[in-house]
Amino acid sequence: MTPSETPAMAPPLLEVRDLTVRYPSRGRRTPPVLAVDRVSFTLPAGETLALVGESGSGKSSIAAAVLMLRRPESGSVRFEGRELTGLGEKAMRPLRPALQPVFQDPYGSLSPRRRVYDAIAEPLRVQGRWDPVAGPARVGELLDLVRLDASLARRRPYELSGGQCQRVGIARALAGGPRLLVLDEPVSALDPSVRAGIVNLLADLRDELGLGQLFIGHDLALVRHVAHQVAVLRHGRIVETGPVHQVWDAPAHAYTRELLAAVPDLGAV
Ligand SMILES: Nc1ncnc2c1ncn2[C@@H]1O[C@H](COP(=O)(O)OP(=O)(O)O)[C@@H](O)[C@H]1O
Ligand SMILES: [Mg+2]
């Protein structure tokens, strides 16, 4: 390795600086909304950064801006050192497989009539990477990665549990070999009894595949066992950030203490 290739020199996986998202006014009765107000954070490769905060604090707006699904008003989003904010949809396209979202509603993100097999094959087809021999094997591999039995490949979403559906959603996100997953409340819509299984799966995948994860949730209890860093968001601003155990053990901000008091523990995650 030459000095320029040493990991210390590599840019972070994701670097967000002074990100600001504002929704324009929709007529005289609705003023513009400053949803994200100069938010900065850094996510190293292979780590999990949790963004927590109550509903309306700006979490999904940050997710959408990082994924360039919504152009931020100002600020910078660098992915592996590359500035994304100026890129048009066409320039973003080749980057999309590397930077994948997983959303909250496991049924809503799957097409109701499509079998699991085709749902997982779809991103490979769309990315022009479908091969008649390697494709089916890759679908099998992806089912395996999300710990779903191969027999589920023939099922349709309504024949799956919410947790199984979310695993299919994760398999779809993994299809193109991403380096960053943006997980917007990936377990909030699920039965509490299956949440820990999905959260643990995501942590295993992170470690097995070296994935970076931006994990959005509304409670700290859910992420404290799996996140490295946490940023606490309120009214579009980060009020507290640090290693998750530090924020958990000694929250500096009254709002963080409120968040901690409001949520039940997940138990042995
Ligand atoms: N498309 C939109 N148009 C106008 N305001 C929006 C839109 N999406 C979100 N907001 C507002 O932006 C703020 C942050 O919302 P959001 O990012 O969805 O927060 P969270 O994901 O933490 O619940 C809220 O005040 C919300 O009402
Ligand atoms: Mg949200």
C-alpha cells in the first residue's frame, strides 16, 4: 500500500455539512417549513450512525436529501468524497446501487402482485445486471443474506409477515452491492416482537458486508446496541451527538433525557 492508499487518507463514507432543507410555501396559509437546519455529521465506512428524534424533527427530510430524492436548499453531502448536491438525476443513476434506502412500510415498498423472487430480481434487471445464469443464483444468495428460506421466493407480499416483507425490502437494497444503507425507521411499522430480529440482522449485514448505515429511528433504546454514533434531532437541528453509549449513559441535553424516559427498552437486543 502506498501512503496515498492508506485508510486514514480515504474520505469518509458519508459527510454531511450544514445541510438545510426547506419546503416552500404552498399558498398563503402555509408558510415555508425549515425542516432541516444546518445539520452536520460524518459516517465512517462500516459503521452505524443513528439519527433519533420525535416525529417532525426532520429525520426523513435528511434521509431524502442524502439520497438526493429531494434537493437540499444548501449545504454539502459527500459520498466517498464526491459531492452529490450538484448532481442531476442522470449523474446520480450510476451511484444509486451504492447508496440505497430502506423505508418504513414493508408492504408499501413492494408491489402487491409480484413474487418475492421477482421483487429481488427487479433491481438487478433495472441496473442492467441481470444474467440468466448468475441472476437466479444471486437472488438465492440475497434471500440467504436476509435469512429468508428459499421456499419463500414463490410467495407474494400478502403471504408474508411484516418482518419477512421488510427482509425482502432489505434484500432489494442489497442487490446492487451498496456501501451505504439509509434506513428510515425500518422497524417502526413492525410488530414489536420482530423488531429486534431486523435490527440485529442489519447489524450483522453491516459487519459481514462492511456496510455503512444511517439508521433513522425515533427512540434511542432501539439503536443503542447497534449504533456507533448517535445524533439527536429536534426541530431540524442536532441538539446532541456522540458515541451512543455516552449519550445513553450521560445525556447532556434535557430533550435527550426526555426521549430516553419516553421509550420502553427493547430488552435483550
Ligand atoms: N413534503 C413536505 N412539504 C411540506 N412540509 C413537509 C414535507 N415533508 C415534511 N414536511 C415538514 O418538515 C418537517 C420535518 O418532517 P420530516 O422530515 O418528515 O420529520 P420526521 O421524519 O422526523 O418525522 C415537519 O414539520 C413536516 O411537517
Ligand atoms: Mg420520518
